[in-house]
Amino acid sequence: MTATEPTPRATPSVPTATATSAAAATLTPTATRRPSTFRQYRILLGKDLRREFRTREMLTSMGIYAVLVLIVFGTALMQASAGFDVLPVAGGLIWALIVFTSLLGLNRSFSHEKEEAALEGIMLVPLDRSVIFLAKASANVLFLLVVEIITLPLFYFLFLSGSALAATFGLAIVPLLVGTIGIAGVGTLLATITVNTRGQDVLLAVLFVPLVFPLLYACVAATSVALLGGEDMMATFGPAVALAAAYDVIMILVSWLLYDFIISA
Amino acid sequence: MTEVVEKTSAPVAAAAAADSALEVRALSKAFGTRKALDSLSFELPTGAFLAICGANGAGKTTLLRILATLARPSSGSVSVLGCDIKEQPDEVRARIGFISHRSMLYPDLTAEENLLLAARLYGVVEPQTRVSELLAAVELTARRYDLARSFSRGMTQRLAIARALIHDPQLVLLDEPYTGLDPHASEIFDALLATQRASRSFVLVSHDLRKGFELASHLLLLNRGKLELFAPSAELDFASFSQLYYQTVGG
């Protein structure tokens, strides 16, 4: 295999142990025991939470962006007549707010993984790579829920305080939760795909909105009827929530199955 | 759900007993129509130190990324310490450490948090002890609670070295590890290599011919994805190796 005629070689000046610091010389063998998949999930989730609560990078940017969207909504609705009731369109406005805000957050969710190729460091660990997806998606769900907890009361006070909310308005929590899980799941998968592309912000939005359309449609319907109430409210609410939940299960399952292939590519 | 693999498990024992650190057979990697690696075959004995040299675009980093399971070969087979990288990627990952010119660290975590994260993911039995030991080895104990973002390039690279050794890998892959290191950091790294090379195998990618030659027990020269030379370094002197390198890559 050698492509040259070898000639004798002088003794190389390889670094020797005499040149080492005392500390380096004390490096001892260590044992490892592969953690359970659930433990690895908790470690990765804990890393994302610790990092976010230290930098508040995603929460701050999503929170500010959500408030700005509310201001835009307010400006647009001010043009309507003084007696304009926002309630019939509130479901749609709430989900527009969530989708815009989540796009910003999802775009940022992998930026710190890319900065020093930290994601590659995680990929070098013997773990089921779908765990990376689950941990990241879980973190994104939590961050989105925090932003929703802050902005939705604000939405109520700005636009719905004068409206007659139905007694069933509390049920809106169900589509909010189911929709947030779906958005975070699909968004995490797409953010993984787009993280190393040029124009990742635009690409994520272009892929994300059509893909979450069925979820969005179901969640808007369920949220709207929960706020408006009515005798046949459950006839719309039940199927809409079921559609959103089925979407979540299918998309998260597909993401789980495909993630190893996607992240490796 | 609990899945426990001890270091003393059967695959590990097989790896420990493996005669070869690396067995590469007809390895090719193509990006579209461009062949980055073209039918490479070589076998590196356990405990060896391989230096991979070649010009930019020769396929050095691609080869290293395949060995690290970060890229998939287009064809051919690679066995790392007796484990096939396609069939047993997790077994391979448990045994390798990778030091790249990018640190693979989280800048917004402290030095200690970065190492603890890696130690816990690998399942190091006493993570805190191991982290303290490695921080001492790379002389970063005093900065353990500082964010990695606040580190100089040399300190970041030292922390990356500690991270790569956290799980006591049997094979360490080094991609231009001296990039950005100041003389002191290079000295620390050399010292670590000197103490560790008796107990593990190394693969080094370097543009520094002399450094690679001095460290290596085996030399591998790549040119446009093809193997030009694979030989024990004892069979060569630096002048002839250097001459071959420049004949091959030009310049």
C-alpha cells in the first residue's frame, strides 16, 4: 500500500511524560454505564431549560414579538367601528399570534446548537437521536406555554374585556395545549431541517405554515366555539380537538421515526 | 425503558480484544458526483497513532467524520475497535472521542456544566469526580464556574479536549486540534497526549507535517480522496515523507 520507498527514520521528538503537568499525569480510567433513554431525555431537556433561563433569549424575543403583534392587532381593530365585537374572530387572532410568535422561537431554538457545533457533540453520544427531538420539542412546548400564559391575559384585557364570553371559555385551554404541542413538534422537526440552510428564517416559515394548516384549522375552530359557546358547541369542539390531537400523534410519531435520518443528513 | 450497557459488556470486551483500532475496506464517499473518498483501505493496529495528511479538499475531515459516525459512507465498510460503524454506531460512539476545530461546547453553559452534561449523557459513573479531574488536567479548575463564552480560543480548545476525554474513549479523533492554541495550551495538549497515548489509539488530521510526523506511529497521505501512502512512520524519515507530500499535492 505504500506509495514510496521507505527510508530509515530518526527517533521522533514525541512529547514525553516528563513534559506533562502533574495534573495531566493523574488522569485515571473511568467507568461508564449507559443511562436510560428517559434519563438522557431529562438531561437534554434540563440543558435547554438551564440555558434559556440563564439567557432568556427565546422567551424575551418571543414575548416582545407577541406584544408587538398585539399592538398591530389593536391598531388594525381601532379602524373598525367603536362597537366592533372582537369575540367572533378572537380564536383566529389568538392563533395568528401563537403561530407568528412560535416561528420566531423555533428559528432560534437551534441557533445555540449551531454556534460551536454543540449539536454534533450531542450526536457523538451513544443515544437514540429521537431523544434529541423529544427534548428539544418539549423545551419548545414549555417556552411557548410561558409566552402564552403571559400574552393571552393581555389579549383578553385589550380585546375581550368588554365582550360576553361564554361559560365554556375555559375549554379553550384544551386546543391551546394540543395546538402548542403540535406546533412545537412539527416546528422542531422543520427547524432541524432548516438550521443549516441559507435563509433559514424564510424557509422555516414557508414549510411550517402549510404543514400546520390542518392543526391550525382545527384549533381555531375549537378555540372559537369555546369562546362563543352555544347549544351545539360540543358538536364542533369535540371533532376539532380530536382532529388536532390526531394530528399531534401522527406528526410527532413521524418526527420521532424520521429524526435520526434527518439529523444525520 | 432502562437500558444499561456496562463497559464490561460483551461488545466492549470484543472491542477491547480487537487487534485493530480501525479496519477500513474499500471506503468511498461521494457528494453528488464528486468523490470525496475513493476506495480507501487500511488497517490501523490498536494503540497506534495515525496522522492523516493531505492538501485542502483531500478528504481528511470527511474520513474523520465517517470514523466519528457523523457522516455515512457511500460504500465500503469501516470497523472501529471491532465495531462496524453502520451496524453498531452506538458501540462505536461509546468508544471514541472527537476533538474538532469547533469546540462542540455550549457557550452559555459554564465549563463545569458543559463537562457534566457530556459526562451524564455518556453515563460516567462518578461524573463530578471525573469533571474535576479533567478540569485540573487542562488547567481550568479556577475557571470552572465561568461561562464557556468568556473563554479565549486556547481555553475553549482545552475545555473541548476535556469534553472529548470525559468518557475515557479508546480511540481519540483529532481534527486540527492545535488550531488557535497558544504555546501554553499546546504544551498542555502535548502533555495530555503523552500521558494518554499508551492507553488509547489516536487519529490526527493536521496540516502541520512535522507535528504529525513527530507524533505518529503511522502515516496516511490522502490526495483528492485517494490513498497515496499508508505506512508505519518508522519506515520513513521526515525528509522523504515531506518530499512525497509535496510531490503528491504539488507546491
